[in-house]
Amino acid sequence: MTSLVWNIGYGHFLVLAAVLFLIGVAGVLVRRNALIILMSVELMLNAANVTLIAFSRMWGDKAALSAHTFALIVIAVAAAEAAVGLAIVVAVFRGRHNVEVDRLNTLRH
Amino acid sequence: MTRTLILLTAVLGLVAALGSAPAAAQDAPDDGTQVVPVAASGCTAEIIGNVQQALPGAFHLSCQKSRASTDAAGRVHTGSVDAVRADAVVNGKLISYELTADGKRVIASIDDHSDLIGSSGKGMALLFWAFAAASIAGALFVVTRKNLIAAVMGMVGSFLGIAAIYMMLYAQFLAVVQMLVYAGAIMVLFVFVVMILNRPEDEPVAPSGRAGQVLGGLAILYLIGRLVMILVQVQPPDPAIAAAAPRGDEQCVAWKESKCVRTEHYEWGSITAVGTDLFGPGLFPFEAISILLLLAVVGAVAVARPLREENDAPAKVRTEGAP
């Protein structure tokens, strides 16, 4: 047990990423505010990135550096997703004055 | 009620999917004896044999010789071997050894990297736990807070913790990008939108009843427990390669007839290494990402722009009505 605390291995990073991902999933499933759901999605993307880097490091291979490229692309996609998602949130708020996904059950307002 | 059902189904599905995972995870032999390819430079077969007897599982052998000299007759005298160095993984730790010239005896051992991720001992372990706790606490903040600004700040804390975690995985460049893009740009975007909306949430968490909450909580705890049990066992396929990764390393940059003709000094995760990969094999995705970002900017502006007939018309009426 003490070795599990003091010897940080790859498993620790993977567990951390998994827990972050789970929290993100819980946020998407449980919360109703569209903003919080977007944040939870960002959390999940980050957790996936941590997993990528941990595995890349674990394989220690030069070719595994492609995980860095992959992670950078994921960050860029996350930024694009946040921009478009938040724009949609603002547009929806303008039309309905609330951003709770449970109340957004019609296409027109 | 439907939300509870959806949540429970998703969690149980995940648990069921994980239930079958241990069988696959047990395939990998974990008896501590890894067959490590010996990369020897400048060592004779005799020395390699001696070293392997003295240090089972040694790799990265290197024999340093005094400089070769050429005498007047043009004969090359290669120097005798001065020092033999080798690395070995002992109990998951990488240790560098210095051996006598014949490779039979260990002179000194240098605890280069005290564990597999290259962190050094308990201080680094404490830092890992601190940053892991920060990122998880921030994530919990995001999911539980009613106040949206508090949620955004929790998200920023989580991202900063993740940046530190990247640093521990030797991904320095990615850590900096993480701080700039997430804790900088995306945070500002979220804060702006929260300020624009400026509306407290009436119903933060779905009402699901005591039984549903307890069941869901238990299922999530079980799921996390299973994940920890499986993932903590994860070992690198070759601890020798993994442990040696952070060091400055020669990387081949030019090949000719499957032989390396030029090497360069790289460090794993540095800007040079990441840039070489990004602008080499990753060039097409890199260019595609720029188009995606352009489209996202245009799309965001197009979507968020106020509709003309809704917002402009009342304003016109007002100006006309004003004296």
C-alpha cells in the first residue's frame, strides 16, 4: 500500500484521467445547465489527453511522440468546440432567456 | 425519474463493460523479469557477457575507450576500454552502473531516475498527489457548484493541475499550451458567456430521489474501485525503454538505405521534438486544424450575432419615438 502511495507509476496517471473522465460524464448526465455541460465535456477531453500522454510516455518510443501532436490537435478541437458551443448557448439564451437543456425541447421559440 | 434511469443504465453499462476487462489484463505476464534488448556500443562480446553476469537485465551498455590513435605507419590503435557503463531496472527503478573495464565488477551505482516516471522520490510523489487532488477537486467543483463563476474557477484549477501532471509526464510544451489555451483563452470565453447570461441557475442537479442517488453513487464508487484496481496494475511493456525516455537522446533525422546518416539531440516532449513531429508526420492534421479553427470562428460569430429583425427593430422604434 505504501508503495502505491510513493511509487508513482503510469497506472496512477491513468486512474487520475479515468476519475476526471468519470466526473465529466457525471456532469454531462446530471447537470442541466448547458454551460456546465460544455465545461464537463472540456474536462473529458482533458482526461483523454492525459491518457494519451501517459501511454505515449509508457511506450517510450520516439514514434509515440505523435501523441503530443494528437493531444495538441485535441486541444485545438476543444477550443473550436468551446467557441461554437458557447455561441450556441448565447444564441439560445437570446431567444429563450434560459439555457437549461431540459427546457429546450422545441426547435423553434 | 427518467434521468435517474438513464444515469443508472449508463453506469451499469460501463460496469458491465469493465467486468470483462480483467480477463484481458491478466494476459500480460508480470513476474518482474523483462527481456531487455541490450544496446551495446563499443563493447566486445566478452564484456557484454561479463556485464550480463554481473548485472542481470542490464541494457544501454556503453564502453568508453581512450581515443584511437594512428601511428606513423598508418596502423590504427584502438584504445583499450576505460570504463563500462550500463543501466538496469531494479524493482521498477532505473539505476545507472559504472563497472570495471572488464565488466565484471560494479564500481558505482547512480540512482538516476528513482522511479519509472523519472520523478525523484517522495517529494515528487507528494507533488503528484497534490496536483491530482487539485485537478479532481476542481472537476468536482465544476459538477457540483450552483454558482457558475465558481464552476469556471474550479475548471481553471483543474486545468492548471492537469498542466502540472503533463509536466510530470515530461510533456513540457503541452503543459504550457494547456495553461495558455485552457486556463487562459477558454476560461476567458466561459467567463464572458457567464457574465452575458448573468442568471442564477434555479435547478442545479436533477431531482432523482434518495434511492436513485444512493444507487447511482454506489455504482459510481464500484466503477471507480474497479478502474483503480485495473489501471494501477498497468506496467509499461518495457520498463527499460520507458525509464530511459526522458534523457537527452540521439534521434535519427536522416536515413540512407535504412542506415542512419544524421542524428540530432532531442529531448522527449521538448518544443523541438514536438515541432519536428508536428511539422513532419503531423503536417496535414496541423493544416486541417487551421481550417477547422477558421470555420469555428466564422461559425461562432454567425451563430452568436443578434438577429436583425429581433434586435434592431425595437431599437429603431425607440429612436423614432424619442423626442
